[in-house]
Amino acid sequence: MNPLKIWRRSLQTRVVVTTTIASALAVVVFGFLLVQVISSGVIDSKTRLSVSEAAIARDEAVRVVAAADTLSASLSEEALVDTVVSAVALRAGEPSVYDVLLLGAGAATNAENGARVPERGTNLVTEASVPTQLREALKESNRQAWQFSEIEFLDGVSQPGLVVGAPLEIPSIGRYDLYLLFPFTQEAETITLVRNATVGAGALLVGVLTLIAAFVTRQVVSPVRRVASVARELQRGNLAQRLRVQGEDDLASLAVSFNEMATDIEAQIRRLEEMSSLQQRFVSDVSHELRTPLTTVRMAADVLFQERSSLPPEAARSAELLAAQLDRFEDLLVNLLEISKVDSGAATLDSVDMDLLEVTESVVDSLQALAKRANVTLQLEGGPCPVTADRRRVERIVRNLVSNAIDHGDGRPVEITVACDSEGVALMVRDHGPGLVGDAPDRVFDRFWRGDPSRARTTGGTGLGLAIAREDARLHGGWLHAANAPDGGACFRLSLPNTPGGRLSRSAVSMPNAQELVRA
């Protein structure tokens, strides 16, 4: 599965990942500070001890020089330097805690004969171990100084350490600089050990925190998932589903409240279903019961209508009005019966192979007389569009859309477009009237709703045409859209899949207004 999709859908994943990242950042910061503090403490401690030890060693060298000058004036320069270095190196112990370099200062030559003064070192340590800056500092200050440096040996080995230098005057030879080189090998190993231990402990801590976060989050998320699962079952119509209540905590209180809400919703839905059933039965029964007296009244009205030429003008006009209103009454009964079938779930499709263009042409031809009376021109364009659908229902949808466009077109042309693609077919009907105004966008497909009840129409209307058209489109798995055209007028679009129940991802006809107000 896509990680981004998992991140968006899983609360537990987000909490665990966030906790892990935050814990890792905290461990890195605190671990870094801890290692820095420990390293600084170890180095500072080693530095203080080294500087102190260097001062004592320098005093020891001064004592040896003074003793040698008093006891034996016949000691050679080389022997005297060796004695000083040996005495200082002896204090280092075994193994030695430092190495010694005794280097000549200044021109590094004997003042009497001009020969280079003897220099000595221990353990093959090289003169390059002493930084130039340290030598300059000793020359300028003439007192003890130190600096961190790489201690280098003649065999090519090097290691980090501290070089402490101090001036040393040997009367019979001249001035020297005494350097003690303290390796930081053990301290580096200690710091490395601390660093590795910190990294290991930090990784273990992050892992433990991740497991704890996963465990705690699961305790909270699992009841929420059960709530979501039960809510989906309720949405599917399984109203008997309930949550299991465990304990007395906040989640248990949530489960109790959810169950009470589900019970109330179930009871309300049951009541609404009973009321709807009674309403549907009432509409169906009334519609059927009215057909018998309507048939009788129709027969009488037809007789009067046929004899209207022999009647007085007022009676003839009444016979015409009676016939027209009986037609409208019959349409209302038919529509009520159709709506009752839809509500009861008894509506079915009688699908056949047909051509949407041919059906539309047939409807347009049948409405030409109505369009002529309204001074409206019907403009049809498109090619053959084969589709498997219920011809009667599709023809009814097309008739409703075109007749409404004629009724609301204000005498302007009505444009009808038919098209198809690989997914389905589509029909768009556009008029150039006032369009969808007021609350029309929200109520255009509502039952018994009319855009302007006071508006005089040539076709009358029951307010059920578009509602039935919407249900017919839904039965096929299609769409019915309504929108306002940019330059005025209303635009309705019917989209049907190639076969009933097929899936549509787009419509074969583009609407003139990108913002679709209603999709039924």
C-alpha cells in the first residue's frame, strides 16, 4: 500500500512515527550534550593533572641542574642533559604517563664555542610534536604554557595529546625548553566508550519508546476503530450493531453514549420507515382509487368536448378547460404512481439496445407543436449513440428536459446536444431563459417544487417531472446535472453508462459552466 495513504488513514501510524521521530531527536540532542559534558570533563581533568605534573617535573629538572652544578663541575654537557632528561622521565613511571623533549631555546648553540647544544627526547618522540605556536608562546612569556597537539614518533605513529612546555636554564650550557608530552590515548578510549554506550542506549531507548507508543496508541485507537466499524455497519443499514462496553473509563462512556445514540437513531428510522410506508401506501391507494372516478369523469368530459360546437360559448370553453385539466390530472396520477414505485423499491428497468440520438429525435418531433406555440426553435446536434437502457424511462427524461426548456426558454432557441464516449452517452439541453435563480439550485430536483408558481406556463406542470427524471437516471447508474450557463439560461445534462449499473468517471458532454450547481 502507498505509504502516504497509510499515513493519512492510520492514526496509530502517525502517532507511533511522530513519537519515534520526536524521541530520536530528543535522544540525539541529550546524548550529544551528555557526550560533550563527559568529554569536556575528562579532558579538563587530564589537562589539570598534566599541567600540575609538568610543573613538578620542571622543578625536579631545576633541582637536578642545581645539584649537578654543585657536586660535579667536570660533567660534560651531554651527560648533564641526559641526567636532566632521565630524572624527569623517571617521574613518568612505568608505563610512562608522558614523554620528554629537552630542546634548546633561542639560537640553540653554545655561547662559548658556538656548537649546537645537545637535545634529548624519550621513546622516539619527534620534535615535530611541539607546535610552533607553543614555542613562540614560551619565548615571549618565559613561563609555563601548554597546547593540544598530535604527538608524533619516529616510527610514524601519532596520537592526540597535550604538550606542556616550560623554560629551563642550565648555567653551563644555556637556556632550554622542557616539553612534557601527555598522550590522551586512554581518555580518547574513554570518550569513545561513552559515545558508543550513549548511541546504544539511545537506540534502545527510542525502540522502547516506539513500542510503548504503539502499545498505548493501540489501546486508544482500537476502540475508535470498533466505533468506526460499527458506524459503517449502521450506515449499511445493519441497525442492530452495538459496541461492547468494557470497564468504566472514558472509552467505556463513549461506547455507552454511542450505543444510546444508535438505539435512538434506530427507533427514529423505524418510525420514519413506518410513516414513509404509510405515506407510500396512501399515495398508491389514492392514485389507484382515483383512476376509476377519473375514468368516468373522462368519459363524460370527452362527450362534452366532442359536442362543444353545439354548446353556448361559455359551456364550450368550460368543456375545453375540463378536458385540459383532466389531462393534467391524469399526468399527476401517473407521476404519483411512478414515485410510489420508486419509493417502494418496485421500480425496475426493461433494458433494450437503443440509440439515444434516435430517441431524442423522436421526442423533439413530438414536441415541435408545443415549441411552435411557444415560438421556440429546437436545435439538435450529435451523432448515433448506442446504449443499453430502458427506452421508456430515457424517453421520459428527455421529454421532461426538453419540455421544461421550452417552457422556460422565453421564446429563444433551445439547444440539444447528444454525444458518447467509451464509458457512456450524454444528453445536454440548454435554454436561454432566466436560468436557475433564487433557491432553484438547491431545490431544482425536489418533488412538487416549481421555479416560479405564479409564472404562466403553456405546459402546466406538476413539480414531479425532474424528480422522476432524477430517479430514472439513478436507476441506470447515471447522473443528472443542472447548472447556469455563463451567458444566461439553464443547462441540464444527462449522463448514462453504456449498460445499466455501469460506472462513470466523466461525462461525454462538457457543460458550459465549470461550476456544476447540482448533481443528482
